[in-house]
Amino acid sequence: MSWIYTIIGIYLILMGILGLNLKVIYLTLTFKIRVYDFEDLYGRTAGRIIFIFLGILFLIYKFFIADKISGFLGI
């Protein structure tokens, strides 16, 4: 299951670099599907920077936080 974080992080970084598909789709607590287009909301450059930043955060979480916690807890 931990490889999913790596795939999502690399996908976000690639989409930020290429400037393609800068959309986030998520499910709310009331089970409504929301779609936000970062290119329309923040502009092309800011949307790309946010996507690259989110991809880096996914990779930091996976390699530095989740792996250290699982190693510490023995999971």
C-alpha cells in the first residue's frame, strides 16, 4: 500500500512540470464529488507550483514520516 504514495507524488510532480490536468477530484463528507481546477483558480504558474509542492509533500510523507513511524512501531 505504501507504493501508492510514491505513484501519487510522482504523478503530481509530473503534472505540475508538464502543466497538464491540474485538477483535484475529491469526495466530501456528505459524499459529494468536488472538482477543482487549479489552473482556473490560481492561474497557470501558481497551479503548477502548487501541484509540484503537493507532490513533494506526498513523497516527504511517505519516505520520511510514514517509514520512520512504521520502523519505530515495528509495523
